[in-house]
Amino acid sequence: MSDSGAGDLAESFRRLIRNHGPLPVSRYMGESNARYYSTRDPLGAAGDFVTAPEVSQMFGEMVGLWLADIWQRAGRPTDAIYVELGPGRGTLAKDALRAMASQGLRPEVHLVEGSATLRAVQSGVLADVRFHDTIDTLPAERPLLLAANEFLDALPIRQLVMTGDGWRERMIALDEDGAFAFAAGPNPMDEAVPEALRTAEPGTVIETCPAAAALIEALAQRLDVQGGAALFIDYGHLAQQTGSTLQAVRGHNKVGVFERPGDMDLTAHVDFAMLVDIARRSGLATATATQGQWLSAMGIGLRAQALATRFPDRSNEVQVAYDRLVGADAMGELFKVMALTARDWPRGAGFDEGQRRTKE
């Protein structure tokens, strides 16, 4: 997108605020990301960020092996389909499908992707792909083998802030110079806040993501009827936290969240604790781990050794990628893995008993 396009969106927001008052954070983030993702391929050196599948083929292979293992132990249903949410350049799907094929699993491929730009890229990487705008149009009677990497973090969040007058929705207004600034909305929001946080210190911010909650609820209903399993990998937290995690990236650098709406990637940390609770109440079995724990349990260390042995001239490259994916000071701790499985399906590999939670 051209610079003028981003400027047009910023000016559109300013006009809306002047005419109708402050915008909720959720609307600002949702409309900004809708413009951003519909107009570009944001991945890689020429884009704004790099995701785990782009770091190394090992990541996608571990995802594929996880899905193939659970499929085998579920009796190898012949009508199972592979679904990916927000598949980027198709790199994860390509590597995961190759790993699945090595285990005898060759499913139909269904990608949930709203960007025409990225659909064109994915079509060049993968054959016989079926595209969907949402999960609503996925086949309704076939088991789902679903993967989603760095999908949830881009869904619009809602923020609430504690003020001297109680909890209010956090909004985006204009300061005296016409620049974007955070502000508290006028309506009391105390009833929307968990009881334990209602007397928090002024300035405390909490976040919710209604879109992520709705997605997990809808997916849980499908898995309950159709069977299958889902694997979500994203950065976030496994226990409830406070504080704003809204952030923006452009050109591989963090920038201000108001800098260029529509021309930068806006994300927030995923509240996995909330999503696990929704999935459990819907009857699904759940398991969580850090990315480093899960990849290690899946055998990425052995895969790295095999690649380094097979391609000795790339051994350093393999080691760097391994460290980046697994290392606690890199992606290993910040990124979390959440597995959801239908109640009558086997539990997924890579999670120890202390990381599992089933419906009580």
C-alpha cells in the first residue's frame, strides 16, 4: 500500500473522532489490520516481520507430525481435512503437509484467508487449495486437523482502564494538537471486569479479545460434532495478566501504535488462560505449553541433528534456527502452544500431564 493510503486511514480516523467522539481500541485495531493485511505480503525480509515457519522447516514439520500422530491414533479417518487459519505464505502448510505425507496422511487442504494478495502467494506454493473467508464455510461433517500460527494475536482487542471514577473502556481520542491519544470512555464498565480486579489501582489496563473468544466457541462446536484437533501457536500468557500489550511492527522494528494505522502490523498478546476456559466449558480437552517445551517434546532436537548431518554446510544455519525457535531468550518462552481436541479423540503428543486440562 502506498504511503498516501496509510495517511488516508489516519485522516479517516481523525474525522470520525472529531465528528462522533473517541474510537474504541478494538475498532482502531480492527480497521487498521483489515487495511494492512488486505494490501500486502507482510512476511519476510522485504516485509515487516518473520514468523516461525519462515525461520525453519523444522517448525512446520513438528506441526505436521503432531497432526499425523493424533490422526493415526484416532483410527486414520479417511475424510479428515487440514485447515489453517491465517496461513501467511503457505510455508507452514507446505512443511506440515510434507511431514503428514511421510506418515500416510494426505488430507484435503482448506485455508482460511481473507487477503487476495496472500491467497495468490499460497496458491503458488500449494496445489488444490480450497479457500474460505471464515471457518463458517468449512465442510460440516468431516474431522478437522487445524493449525493456526500467529493468527490470534492480530484479532482486535478491547481494553478497559481503571480510573478515579471506576472502570471505563479505553478509547482513542485526539489531543490538542490533533494527535492520537488514549482516553477513558464515559460509561461505567465495572460489571465487565472480573471481581478480583474491580478495586485495582487507577491506571490498570486489562484486555479482552471478543473475536478470539467467539472463534474458539465456534470451533469447539465444530470439533464436538465433527471430531478432530486444533493447534494454536502464538505469543501470549497462560495466566491472567494486567497491562496493555498492544504493539505495532513495521519494517522489522517496533513502532508507536499510532504511527501509521493501516501500514503496520498491530498485535496484542493472546490470553490463553481465557481461551482454555472457553474450550473446556465447551467440552473440549485442552493442553498448553511454551513453544520451547512443546517443540522439544516433539523431537525438534533430533530433527535438527539429522538436518545438520545431512547438510553439513548448513549446520550453523540449522543451529541458529533451532536456538531461535526453542531458546528461552528468543521464541521459546514468549510463544505458547494450545491444543484443543474433541472429547472422543486421543490427546495430542508433546504435552505432559501437568500441562493438560480436561473437562471436569
